[in-house]
Amino acid sequence: MTHIPSSKRALLATIDVGTNTVLMQVARRDAAGQLEVVEDLATITRLGRGVDRTHRLDDAAVARTLEVLSGYAARAREHGAEILAVGTSAARDATNSEHFLTEAERILGTPLSVISGAREAELTYLGATQGLALDAEQLCVIDIGGGSTEIVLGEHGVIVRSVSLDIGAVRLTERHAVSAPATAEQLALVRADVARALATSAVKPSVPLIAIAGTATTLAAIALGVHPYDPKRIHGARVSLAQLREVSSRLAAMSLSERQRLPGLDPGRADVIVTGATLLLGLMEVAQATEMIVSNGGVRMGLAVQWLRQFPVDPTRGSE
């Protein structure tokens, strides 16, 4: 279990070091004791480059990630925020993560905890459902990361089943050498991998389906024409299966340079977005979902929600 700071400090910076992206959210308790996001940052560092093949973190990827963590730590300290950091798939799978974790702790001033797939799924659900007014008795949250995909089922706000699958946008792009433009053969291999993983999974995606993380939010932004990216327009947005198929087909036919110039698509995600879209479509088809609900939440938000629950807040006193 990740340690959740229980101090009364008014702000918390939660950092999620993923296979593809490093994210930081700075949040505080508002006057009513609710969570208010002050700043939300995301930087693609591709920490997990090559990990599926070598099971080792690449030196250049480590250096890029540590540089970003240094900037994030400085920003968190400017806010006067306590820092809580976790690592997910790449850090879990690599056999040489000790140096990276030691340097990360030195930079952040606090340990970077490598969390299990089950813990990641728990935080994913908490973060994804924050701020979404959905009245369904059962919800399914999916998180397509760079190295893994989490499927979490909840009933009445309580997690009942979850699984972390070793299929992610970066991992499958590298495994099947998915090019730009992508070939039909490459995408067929990706779909087959996804189908195999889901066939043996103890948890299957279902509806209503909430999708989080960069693959889903990027595809939603492109499909809905939201650029520059506006989290308020994306959080809670609904994107149909037909819209996702159209965007995926259009992206698959583009060269890398064409994707990198496309409004709404971070150039650092251009090489893996089609694989991520193929993975997402596979999950939706198994769930028989006609649409996805998009959330800006995730692990970093889940950590903040748990932090908020550590202590009661007197609403008459405001934030501290």
C-alpha cells in the first residue's frame, strides 16, 4: 500500500511516472473540503522504451524522466506542496530500476513508490470517477497506458473486480513494429494480442465504459475538434464507437510527420496513438460499447482523493 501523506499541509503534488508519460497534479482542499486542482502537467518521456524486449530501462529514457521530475519537484515546491510519487508498468517490469528510483528519490525528496497492477487499478478507478455525475449502478474504467492496461469494475462507487494486463500502446507498438502509416498486417497483430489478453482475463470490460489517460483523451480531442486541449471540455465528454473508428482509420493512414502536425495530437504520442486506438477499439468491442465516456482523472487524482480522505476538514475554516 502506498503511503498517503496525512499532514495538514494545504496542497499535495501527486506524480505518476508511467511508461510513456510523467504526470503531475497539484491539488488542494477547498473551503468545503473538496478537491480543487491547481495545476495539471503531462510530459512524454518514454521511460519504458524497449522494456518489453530488454526488460531494462534505457539510460537516455531515464535521463529524460529524471530531468522532468526535477522540473516538477521545483514547481511543486513553488506551490509549497507535499510530494507523493508513484511508478507503474515500466518501473515494475524493468530489472535495473534501482538507479532510477534512487535518483528520483534524491530529486523529489521522497521515495518514488513502484505500485502493483492491482494498486494502480484501485487508484485509476478513484481518479477516473472523480467529478463525473453518473447514476449507473455499475461502472467500468479502462486505463490504456504505455506498458499496461487496467480494467476496473465498480458497483455503487466500490471496486469489485480489477485486472492489469501487459498490453499498452508503447509495448504493442514496439512488439509489432507498428509503422506510420500503419499496415493492415501490423494492426491485425495488435488486435490479436489484445484479443488473447482479453480472452484469458478474469475481468472483461463492460458498459458504461469510462476511458482515461492520454490515448483516450487525445482521441477524444481529435474526434471532437478540441484544440488547444481543454480539460473541462474533455472531462465527461462522450465519443461514439463510430467516431473512434473514423479517427483511428484516418490516423493509421498518416505518415509520422503528418500525425505530428495534427492539431490535438502531442507529437511525442504520434508513433503510438494508432496502436492505442486499436487497443481501445478492441476493449470497446468486447464491452459492446457504442460510446466511451472520457475522464481526465487517473492515478494522480486517485492519490489525491485518498489523501483528502485521511482527515476531516471543517468547512467553516476553509483551506489551510
